[in-house]
Amino acid sequence: IFHLRGLSMDGLNGVNLVKQARDAIGLALSAEMAAGRLFKNGSFIGGALKHPGKLSDPAFERLKSSLAEKEGAANAGKNLILEEGMDYVTMAQNAKDAELSGIRKMQVEEIARVTGVPRPLLMVDETSWGSGIQALGQFFVQYALNPWFTAWQQAAERSLLTEAEADVYSVEFNADALLKGSTKDQGDFFAKALGSGGQRPWMTQDEVRGLSNLPPLGGAHAELGLGPAETFQTNGGADAPLEAA
């Protein structure tokens, strides 16, 4: 049995995130349903019809029929024909005053808080752009995804591998694709990895090409080169740079 366990209070049973967030999810569903009904029925309380006396039955029936024809989002903006001296009085309450929009946005944040997803990744924050997005992406991987990566790795090794297999195989998530920086940042990193700036290289050209989804070239490109600024000796296990003659 493959048991992926989350945070546990007793060491045996994991905490169900959906149950923990049931109130936030329930309120979000209710707000979504209310918004859907509001637009479906066209029942924005934007105003009322005021009659100077008592509305006659024929006029009431005609008004009722006219209102029914103008309900719904498809009929929004159509005008009413008022009879017997009726006036339309605007009322202050509307969807914004009822804070329906704010409630829906807040519930997205509440549910995101349970899973650790930053708001800009859910397209609910209009202020975080540019370089801040890259930092948020790293935050998301480090604090939201990495704990689950670790849980999956440990559960898979515990449940799917025998003791003998565990000595040979391991389970690991590669999050490099999620942490890739800009083209400039990648270029700077690969340059240093290949020995730029007098550093000793720790990657081959083919390894760099592999990380960039390019085919290997083979030959000398698959060998670890020497730094451009100085030559290193590797015989006898010594790593010190050779003295210039």
C-alpha cells in the first residue's frame, strides 16, 4: 500500500488539508453560487419602483411581465416603461457594497494559505510583477513544494522499494525546471561552471548542453576542461595550480 502521509499529529494519520480548509472552501462555494445566481437572475438591488398611490391590477400584471422579460444578464441595460406616475428610485446597495467581490477574493487567499501557494501564482494580485515574481517562484518551490517532494520521496522509498532495492535506487524530484532563472542568470551560472573567471570548472560542455535540452557533442566536449586563467595538475591527486615556467 502506497500511503502518502502529510502532517501528522499522532505519527500515524496525516492531517487532511481539505478538512482543515472546509470552512474556507464552503464559504468560497457559497460566494460563487451567490454571484452566479446574482448574474443569472439579474437581481441586483440597484433601485425600486415607487407609486404615488395604489397600483391597479392590470398595470401590476403588465409591470410584472415586463420585469420578467428584462431579467438576466442578457437583458441588462434595457429600459422599463413606467405607468400611472411611477418613479424609479435608486438604492445604495449593490454587489460591491455587499462586498461580494471582496469576499470571493479573500476566500481564494484563504484556500491558497492552506496549500502555501502565493497569491500572484493564482492571478489574484495585480501588484507583484517583474523581478518579484522570480523570488515568489523560489518561495513557492522551497516552502510549498519541497515538503511535499520530501514526503513523496520518503513514502515511495518506504512503500515501493525493498531493503535491497533501497541500497541501489532512490526517489528524487528534480525541481531545476521550476527554479530556472533568466537567460542571463543561466548564462552566468554555466559560464562559471565551465571555468569562467579563473575558476576551476566543475561541469563539462555536454553537461551544460544537456541542462539546456541540447544534444551532446561528444569528444572533448564531454571531458572536464581546464580553467582558462590557469592550468591545474591532477596527477597524484594534487589540485594545486602549476607554476608558470
